[in-house]
Amino acid sequence: MDCDKANDKIYDQLHTAHKLITDMGDSINSIDIDTLVQYIYQAWDKKVDTKIRDDVDNGITLMEWGKVIIDRKLMSNKPSTASWYAGAIRALTKFNKGKDPRLNQITVTFLTNFQIAQEAKGNSKNGVSCYLRAIRALYNSAIREDQYYTKKNPFDHYKIPTSRRTKKKAVEKADFIKIRDVHYNTGSPVWHAKNYALVMFNCRGMNFVDLVKLKISDIHQDRIFYGRSKTGDQLSVRITEELSKILGYYTAGKAKDEYLFPANYDGSTKHYEKYKTLRRRMNGHLKTIAMDAGIEENFSTYTIRHSWATIAKYMGIPTEVISEGLGHNSLKTTQIYLRSFTNHVLDEANELVVS
């Protein structure tokens, strides 16, 4: 070995490392030792320049920014969204060998490798898509609020895997007639669940979270007024004959500020676990109701909403009207609800043509 040549190389590398650390200044305090070592290796390979300090200063981590957004959602009483973000951050951090990834580390390659790793573990495309949509929302919000800048947004070039519905999530109108004909002891949990299901159906597929937040004061003459928990949009539903009969039992003797139904929820983050318990029990009762009514399809709180949309489409109601009735902000969301309907109609049309 040529010792003089080896010493010269060592001296050059040491000088490069010293210069890099000096150029970074106080920014070095915001990175860990492993990241610093990576930058030194890159400097030796001539892949970085004096702009390294800007790169480090711009390197807010996913968890740091995620905490800001999650705290906002919790303060806004949107615990389900906060939980969605938190779950995605945990998944990405675990993939990154337990290290909180910096936003400038999230590249097309990083996202692609994450997707492949998740699918290799047997996770569904729906699950992977759910994680990545949350990460995209956090990443883009950091850019919008000038917490991070990037020359190339990876989500402009990386395609998140498409979510696919694997089970039919709608029942026919005839099934709701079967539900009406099933009788239970007044005041029993399953009796209440049946009433809740019919109220949700009569209120254009109302979400269960919006149902349990209803108060007597939300009823004005012949209408129910409520705000969608998911979007905050205000909706108004005219009280049908069936709905009026059900409401008569629950409104009797109650003051304006009381909850309409016994399964009440104030919408707060503090009591979110209570809501999840209510929803779980409700879905359990709906399975019992479906069995007693002879309904073979899966029947849950979400099924009621999807069914209202599908039945409306079968009856010739325009998609734009259905979208507004559901409180959707875009037709695209409504079209996802109705995708299975479209395929069914096309299949029937084809049978008529070729038979």
C-alpha cells in the first residue's frame, strides 16, 4: 500500500467532513448522527454542496408536522381523522426502521418501496391506499403552510394504489320492507337499533355519528336540521310519515337541549371511545336484524347510507341530486358509491341485447 497516498485521501476526507459540519452551523442540532454520516458520505462522493444547510433546515419530520395537524383535528373534535393520520405515521415510521422520516426523505422511490413492503406483508391495496392518502394530505399541508418546500412533489409522480370495494355494500328496497316487518320488544336494544336504522334511511342515508348527535332542538316543524360531522355541511331533511311515527316516541317529554336518542354522543374527542363502542354495538344489532329479516348481504351503518344512494339511482334520480342528498362535496364521491350499480345495470342491459 502507498501510505502517503492513503494519508492524503484520509486528510481530504477529514477536511471535507469538517467543512460540511462548519457549513451546517446550528442546523446540525436538528439531525441525528446517522443522518449526519449519510451527508458526509454524500460529500465524499461529491453529491452535495454548500446548500446542505438549507436542506437540513428544510427537513421537518413527518411526526413533527403530523403532531401539529393531529392536534388541530382533536381540537376540532375530529378524532377519527386524527386517528387516521396517526396510524399512517406509525406505519411509515415502522417501515423506516423506527426512525421518524424527514419530509425530504419521502421520495417516489421511498413511497414505492413502502407500498411493496406493505403488499409483501399481505396488506390489501385498500389498506396501503389509506396510509398513503393520509401521508399525502400531511405532506401537502406542510407545503401549503410554508413549513416545507420541495422542487419535486413525489405525489405528483407517484400513483397511490386504487382502493377497491371487495364486498357489496347495498341492500334492496325490498329488504328495508322486511326490516319494517320485524318486531322486537319495545325499549330493547335491538328495538332501538331497528328504529335508528329506519331513521337513518328516512334521512337520506344519514351517518350514524350524525344520528347520535341529534338533539330535540334540531327538529323544526316538519324538518330535521343537522351538520355533517365529516364536512360540517348543513343538511335539512323533511320528516316522512314513518320518521314522524318513530320520532314521536323519542321526543315525548324532552326539553330542547336534550339528545333525541338514548345513544347520544356530544361529538367531542374526549368521548370518542364512547362513540366507537356505540357504533360497534349498533353494527352487532344490525347483524341480528338482518338475520331475522332474512337479509343475506352484509348489513351495517354504512350499508344504510350506500343503500339509499343505490336505491335512488335505480329509481332514476339523477346522480347530482343523490350527491346533494348525501351531502357529498363532489360527484366523484357519489359515483364511487354507485359504481356497483352501474355494472349491474350494464350486465342486465347486455342480457336484454344478446338474449
